[in-house]
Amino acid sequence: MSGRKSSFVPSEDLKQRLKEAELKFGHTPAKQAARFAEIMQERKRERERREKKEQIRLDNASGHQEQVDDDGIDLVDLNAVHEEPPEPPQPSHTVVPSPLSAGNGGMDYTPPKWYTEIRSDSFAMKNMMKTKNKNDPSRQAVVALTALKECLCLCEQERNKIMLAIQHENLRNHVHKAEFLRVNKFVLKKVFILCNGLARVFAPKQGIDFPWDLKADALQLYLRWRDQNFEFDLLRGIKPAEGRGEHRNADRIDPKWPHRVSSKYYGQGELVLGQWWPTQLCMVRDGAHGVSQGGICGEKKMGAYSVVLSSGGYEDEDHGDWIWYTGTPGKDCTPTDVTTRLIESCDTIKKPVRVIRSSNLPNKHKQHRPERGFRYDGLYNVVAKQLVDQQTAMYKFKLVRCSGQYPIRSGDNAARRPTPQELDNYQKLRELGKLFE
């Protein structure tokens, strides 16, 4: 029986169906791999086509001549491809809620004028990638940001929850690494990262969503690059004191640094929850706090804008969502100026203050402190005050975290700040003698 040949002869119809199935799905690893490569090439061509359309739309918006794509299709009306996003909100002296606060939704940003005016056929753009040196910073940045966008596409297409969580973690890694890339305006234009990249994370299309912490970090990176702040050094804009050894109190912000932000505003402005700095002076540079040494920042009759939770020898109580914060000691029953700012916030101003936590907080508060440096942890209302010592006019203030904010980014989880990349760069600065504990 085993030596007899089978008498089964497949019909022509079955042969045709088998052939179609083989062409569609493939029955060998080689055919499956070839089909997968073909699909990836199709996706790549479609992505390049979309980006080319976007470039032509931006050129038209900048007043350049109308153009058509390779198929001769008129590209004047491209609203169906990319809707025009609203202008970004400007910081003001009123409370500015985060565009990423819980219940407040995402918000898009129009690419800046300097970005839209870069022509893809300009000399700088054409010559940027001609170098064959794989160690060229611009070339490396283009490769890294292209990988970021490819990961973003995978996140948008994935429907399996387990695989989507893995892709989200991969995208986090790409975004956090991008903070330390050597980019310039031509690199950003080359990969369309400001018009068809990061905004897809913090302002995703309907039906697509990303973790809130990933939205915040993508927005932080977008805002820095939007302002042409391409310096990736954690101590950017800081002039170190010379010959001071470990005594770095004489460090100062470079007066020529063009990206300094004022701290004299209520709310969080363009900060994002969890934003992190290696030193307090860097917080002053970015407008999170107003003084490089003190813990309270404010203006006379305007109340306090921000407070820093650190060591300092004060009896603060940090419970995460509520805090007992101690003012500074005065004399002759008169409170200090900074203590008066918090009294004003409590009694008359009624505006929330920014709270920044330091890694120097004592061990009893280690649950919420960052591993290194300083971290912005949201807005808190000053709801009560308590006189501790009448002679020194020492007060304690109860701060309660405003509702509608995402959790503090502490602990061992995906949302934590500082990120592993920030910690690595922090350690490198310490090894170079530019940072001290």
C-alpha cells in the first residue's frame, strides 16, 4: 500500500486557488520574508509620498509656486491630508492649564515660520546627507529621528494591547534619546519632525492615543526645537564659575543666552508635568523658578509663583498631593519678604503655585523625590497657614495639589523622571567635574 502512487489528481480550479493562496500568503519562510519586505517597501513609499505632499503644502503656504506630485495630481488643496492646527497659547500672568492635563485633551501647534520657509531643494538641504561619514552628527540624527517616526507609525497601526504597550515603550526610548541628539533646523526639516512627527504623539488623531507621560515628553521636545533651542547639554546657557572647585554658587546664566524664560507668571506656562533639571539655576533659565538659591519665588503684592521642596533644615511635611511647607524665619515678629509672598497667596491672591521637588529631600520624603536634580510636580493651592513661632514670624503653609492633573512622576515606572538618558548625562557631567552633589 505504501508503494502505490496516489490516484488523486487536483482539478484546475483547485490548482488556481492554491496558486492564488501561495501568491497571497506564501507557503515558505523565504516567500513570507519576501512578502514582508514588499509590504515594508510599500509603507516606506507611501510615507515618503505623504511627506512630499506635506513639503509642497508648506512651500505653498510660504508663498512659493504651486506644484504637483509625481502623478500629476494638483496639490493645492491638501486639507484632507493635514488639517491646519491652531496657534500655540502664549504664557501670561493668568493661570495657564497644561494642554495635557487630565480632561483637557491634546492640542496641536502650527510649525514655526523659520521651519516652513526652508525649501527642500535648497543647497543646505541637498548637501546635508552627502557625507559618507557614518559618525557625522547630522547623519546620525536623521537616522535616529527616522527610526522614531517609524516607531510612531507602528504605534498608530498596532491594535494588539500587549504589542502596543511594547511599541509605546520603544517610542518612549526614542523620544528620550532624541533630547540628546545633535540636531539643526535642516535635520528637523529633512525628517518633517515638527509638522508630521512629534505632534502626532501629543495631539494624536481621533481613535489613536498615547500614554500621558509620553505626550508630555514629546511636547517638551517639540517646544524646545520649535524655539530653535538645539543645544542638548543639560547645562546649556550656564556660565560656570572659574577656579571655584566644588563651590558653584557663582555660576550664572549667560546674558547672551537667547532662550531664557521669565518666571514671573502664574500657572505652568509651557512647562510639562515631570520636567526635570540637573540644578536649580537651570530651572531659573527655563522659567520654572525665579531664584537660584531660595525656595520661594514671587513678587510684592503678586504672591508666590513657585516653591522648591529641598532639605534646608526646615520641618516640611511632604505627602505627595498635600504638603506642609515652612517659610523662612524673620525677626521682631515680622515675616520675611518671601514668607509674605506665600501669605499673600493664601489670603488674597488665591493663585496656585508651581511645586518643584529636589533630590536633596530627606529620606522620610524619598517616596516623591526625584533620583537626581529637580522635577516639576504640578500646581498646588495655598489653602491654609499656621503661625509656628511668633517672635520669628515663622509660618507653615498647607499646599494642596490642584485637581485634574496627572500623577507625580516618581517611583519605578515608565512615567518616571528623570529618564534613564537624563541620569546617564547627569553622571557624565559629574565625571567631568561640571556637577556636584
